[in-house]
Amino acid sequence: MKKFEERTIHSERLYEGKIINLKVDDVELPNGKQGKRELIEHPGAVAVIALTDEGKLIMVEQFRKALERSIIEIPAGKLEPGEAPETTAKRELEEETGYRAADWKHIQTFSTSPGFADEIIHLYEATGLERVEQPALLDEDEFVELMEVTIEEAEEMMKDERIYDAKTAFAVLWAKMTTS
């Protein structure tokens, strides 16, 4: 038994969507009582710390409906069924930024919101960047603005909340730690 395990007694799927599913689990708690858990199932994602030869981060600005505003992020995207995370990372970097990278390094895999979602993100570093003449196209419902920023500029963007998501904040701090 896992420490503090909550054994599932019953599970009911309430919604199946294009990106997420929602279910409610009845669980037996470690003290023998019962509880409910509302859970989001997600296929996982990748995110890319793309660094230019000058040490700048390639970022994208896009509108996030859940926040009702635009934020600045590192390139990222959802895993497709059966697709290896590094393949997804390469595809997303090209689609969102128009760059390819010669060198790829897996940095870490982490959970985004373990209190209610099973989504994990595979974080990669991409270096040896080059522009693609005819890059893969963005998804038809995706609109982004490309930018290159220094790590110091990215830190300022974190302070004024233009960078507002955890994966990008993690990436900025990681880049600062490894390039200084």
C-alpha cells in the first residue's frame, strides 16, 4: 500500500472532451472514511526551453481563455496519441516558433496540478536553433506572437505577471541557474 493511499471504490466519467476528460471518484480515505475526488484526465504535454546562441529565450505570447488574458510562455503543446514526448517537443517548437534545434536535452518531467489533474509536462532544452524556411503550421485555433527575451527580461515579465504560468516560471529559473 502507498502511504496515505486513497483506494477508488467507484469512478464515474462525467465528460469526455478533445483535450480533457472529467471524472468523479468515490474513494476510501486512509482513516477508513469515504470522500469524493473530482479529477481531470489529460494526455500530457511538452514544453521547450529554446535558447539562442546569444542566450535568449524564445517565447510566445498568446491569449489564454481560462485566464481571460494574454500571457508570455515558452513553446508547449499536448502529446498526441502514441507520440514520443521528444517528437512532440520538436513539432511544437517548429509550429509555434518556426525554429528547429540541433541539440535536445530532457530536463525534467513534472506534474502541473496534482490536486485535481493527472497532466504531466516533459520539459526539454533546445539549442543550436535555426530558422525553418517553411515551418509546420500552427493549429487553426492557435494565434501566437514570437519574441526573443533575455533571462533578465523574462524575470521582469515574471514580476509584472506577463509570465504567469508555472512551466514558464520554472523554465526561466532553470535557464538562469544553468547559464549563469
